[in-house]
Amino acid sequence: MSSPYSPEMIQRLANLSSDDFAPYLNHTFVIHFGQDDRLDVQLNEVKVHGESFKKGGRKPFSVFFVSTLRDRYLPQGTYWVEHPSMGKLAYFLSPRGLGESGMLYEAVFN
């Protein structure tokens, strides 16, 4: 797997839009952390934040993942996130707090 900062990975992330995530609402994604650890999360929401910062650019958006773990969480940072159809990409995730279903994580795309 290539580095999260490789030109190909940056291009893949730059081309993502909210429409790429929408079909996978309520689907399971896997966050990889540590040596061989993984955390199953569910894509809970895709939220568009307004208009593009530049003409013809993508609209900024966030994706929210929820984990059923209620007693611990991953710290803010870059993690490999995998889905069978979307593949494996490096996202910067921030824990947003404990929700009704568990810990909520957000990835923002500008």
C-alpha cells in the first residue's frame, strides 16, 4: 500500500465528493490503527457545507462515522479507512463525541 502522502493518494482524495460516499450510508467501514488493530464503524452521515472555495471545485463536505464503542476512542489523526467498494484511503479523523449509538468521528474534505 502506498504512503498516505503519495501523489496518487492525494489525487484520489482530491477527487472524492459527497456523492461518492452517499451510496454507502449505513455501510461498515474499517479504521486501521496500530500494528494490526481495526475498528469497525458505520457511515452515519454525509454533510455538504456550502459552495466550493474555487470555481469548478468540489463543495466542501464531511463524513461521519459511528463506532459502537462507548468507553474508548481513537485520538485525532490520520488513519487508513477501508471499504470494500471504495478501497483503502488515508483520512484525517477527529472524534466528535459520544452520540446515542457510540463514538462519532468526522472527516472533513475541503
